[in-house]
Amino acid sequence: MQRLCRRLYSTASSRDPLLDAVRQRLFEASVPKIQQHGITIKAVASVAPTFNLPTSVTGLFPSGDSDVIALFLDHLKNKMVAVHESTEETPDLHGVISTRLQLMYPHIKHWPTALATDPILCAKKLMDLVDTMAGLALVPTNS
């Protein structure tokens, strides 16, 4: 992974699949650290040594906390989808919303700060989440 560092820093904002995979791996490793550091780049920096990388690897997240928030919201949405796609029956909207809230609950104390960090991103992610929830519960939407 360290050989990759030279390439990483020069192209951090590009849409390189390899860089995206590294970002995703760093983020996934940082999820348990969100309890301690919040939904922030500090959570990612805290796991960098695990991969023998310097904490400056957070440069792979050029928008800082906003990138981590986006990945976190996508992570929760994907977990919610996985929970409901693993069952035979179609969930009702109440069940989908309940699942999403249960996934968010352990991190709820950090949500106000995340929302204040990038409210526009959070609003966009909320619209996507509502569409996903409606799709899971087979509720028609106007979009």
C-alpha cells in the first residue's frame, strides 16, 4: 500500500478506481472509530497507521469531513439495503425507516455536527435515502 502513496497524493481528487478502493478501505476501517472521533477525517487519520500509512493519507479525502460524511451516509444506506434485500418478503415503509434509524442510533450524538458541517450534502443524501427507502418498500415516488 505504501508504494501507492506516491500516486495517491498526486491524483487524490481524480476518479481513479484504485484510489476509490483505497479511500473506501480506509473509510471502512474508520467506521468503528466514529464513536471516538465523530464523522470526521480524524476517524480516518486514526486508522492510517493500521495500514502503515502516515496520517497525511487523509489528503485522499480532498473535501475532508464532507467526504467522510458522504461515505458514512452511503455506508448506512448500503447496510439498510443489504438488510432488506436479504429477506424474502417486501418490507413495509415503517420497517425500512426503523432499520435505518437502528443503524444510525450508535452514531446519533455525532449527527448534529455532521449536519452542520455540510448541510447541502446531507440534504442531497437525504433525498437519495428517501428514494431508496421508497424503492425498498415499493412506494411510488414523484421523482
